[in-house]
Amino acid sequence: MDIGRQQYDWICKARGRMFGFLEGIPLNKLQQKVPYFGHETIIATQFHVADSYQFWFGEMVRRNPGAYQSATTDEVQRADLQSVRDRFSKVDELVKWFLAEYDGKWFEEITLEVPWQNEVLVVTPLYLLTHVQTHEFHHKGQILIMAKYLGYTPPADDSLGGL
């Protein structure tokens, strides 16, 4: 197994442990707004992470505009943890495609026209993979802090056995 697939497998396991923790939190708390966080709720933050994978790998790299729509506000507000898991199942398929497509081509340049930027972005597959993965873990930290704020203390969170 190559490094990219192995790393993503570890990320999926860490994500699964976090879902396990979140399953112990009532849905109304997962949907409760927490002040000072940009995506406001745990569920909304999870959707944002999944949508980011879909945007970068589906919209931008696969150049498949419209195939991966961001969740609507209504969809997020009606969502439960299973909805989030379902969203990440789609992400997993997209990441599998990305890893296969760029296997052995980690340093080749990809030119992207990002809608909110005035200039073309030139990146490598390794850079994009690193970006979405670090983005996920940035928000994982926020989610754990949100849960703690809501009264649910996460288990120990180290990279070798925690969440």
C-alpha cells in the first residue's frame, strides 16, 4: 500500500473514533450553536470539512463543476450524525479516485482557477492532499473544543491511540 492510501486510512480511523465520541452527544447538542466558531455547530463544521474535500478534489481537480454541491443551510440544520457519515462516504470515494489518479505523480503541477482568487493557483497533488487533511484536523480540534464547551469532555486525544 502506498503512503497516501495508508495515511488516508489512518485519517479515516481517527475520524471514526471521533464519530464514536460524537454518537454519545444528543443531536440537539450537535446542532447547538457555539459562540465564536465560524461554522457555529458541530454538525455544520463536519459538513464544511466534507464539502472542502469535495470542492478541492471534485470541483477543482476533477474539473467537474456542479457535481459536488456544498450542503445547504437547510440540509445542515436537518442533518444528524448519520448524514455526516454519509457525506464522508462520498468523500472517501473521491479521495480514492484522487489517490489513484495521482499515484506516483505527487509533484506534478496542477493549475486551478479558484473562483474567489484573481489569479490562477498552481499546486501539486501532494500539496492539495496535505491541505485538505490539515484542514480536517484543524476543524477536528475545533469540534472537540465545541463538545467540551457543551459539557462533553472528549477522551484523551493523542496521535497514537486517542481520537
